[in-house]
Amino acid sequence: MLNLARHAAALALVAFATLLAPATSRAAETPELTPAGAPLPTVKLADDPVDFDAVRDAWGRRLDFNALCQFSLPVKALNEAQAAKDFAKAYDLAAKWLESCPVDERVQMLAFGMAMQLNDQPRMEMHKRWYHGLVSSVLKSGDGKTPQTAWKTISVAEEYAVLQALELQRGSQALIRVPLVDELTARRADGTEVKLYFNPELHFARLNYNLGHK
């Protein structure tokens, strides 16, 4: 099982080391970030087509990404609604949250499942389109086979969502310094292992900014 605290500590150390680098090199390497509280992009779940590369990039650059896409998820209420088989309430909770964070593949799939329970075909198709669009956006960014060809993600959670989409079980995780990427060891259904590489560049950029502005 992944030790989240240890991994977060490792990321923080790397981010702090990056802050000590010359300012000129940091400026050249650090992506431009969007201030917290800036207006959200106008994309809607019902939009078709959607530029999933642009949507992921726009949310990934937000300094309030964690507030929008992690801390505000109503996990307890979602679990209670599902346990009570109140699929309409669970769907409403998921759909409402996706209005401010449509880039979470896991919640898109959850909303798909609730829509399926409600036999709501249009909403099933909408969330399936978003789920496949988001995952495909990651998979076409590289091949994940080497640190140099790592898949580009906007968060660590997105890495895990891709593993789930590939039907792989997450194993150990390590931080590779050159280039700075995550190395994940995953298991296939037949028990064989595969190493995959992810580059959560925007996650690192947000972490660096937050460490530098405490």
C-alpha cells in the first residue's frame, strides 16, 4: 500500500530543493499558474465536443486546484447516499461537484454509475464521454514506459485514475529525480508487474508555489 505521507514528504523536499535553484532557471522551467479564485473556464459537462487537453491544463494550473478538486469532495454524503441506494441524491452530489472540478476521472465514472442505476442514458453517455476524453488526454501525452516519455498528469490522483482505467493494481511508488517523475509499479490481472512513469508537472508547480508563499 502506498504511504501517502511519505510520498508527500518526498515531494515537499524536492519542491524545496527546486526553490533553491537560481531564479532564472526556475522562471524558465516553472509553468504559469492561475491565481486562486480566478473565474472558472466556461466549459460545461453537456458541451460536445470538448478540448480535454485544454480543460485539464486550465484546471491543473489553478492554485486553488486542491480546494476545488480534492478537499471539497463530499465523500461522506456520497457514501451515505450510495449505501441507502439513493442513487438520485448520489448523482446530484457528484454532478454538482463536477461543475467546479470536471477533470476528476473517478467522479465522472461515479456519476456514470449513478446515472446507470437511474437508467438515464443521456447522462450515462455524457459522463462516459468525459471519462474517456480525460483518460485519453493523458495517454496520448506519452507512452509511460520511460521517465523521458512519462504520461503528463495534472495531479497524483489522476495517475491512479489512469491505472484504474488500464485495469492495473497500484503497487509501490517512487520519485525519480532526473527527470522529475513518479515511477509506479503496478500489477496486471495475471500477476505480472509493470513499471510506469508519470510526470505531474503542474502538481509540482503548485506545490513549489505553495511552499514558497507560506
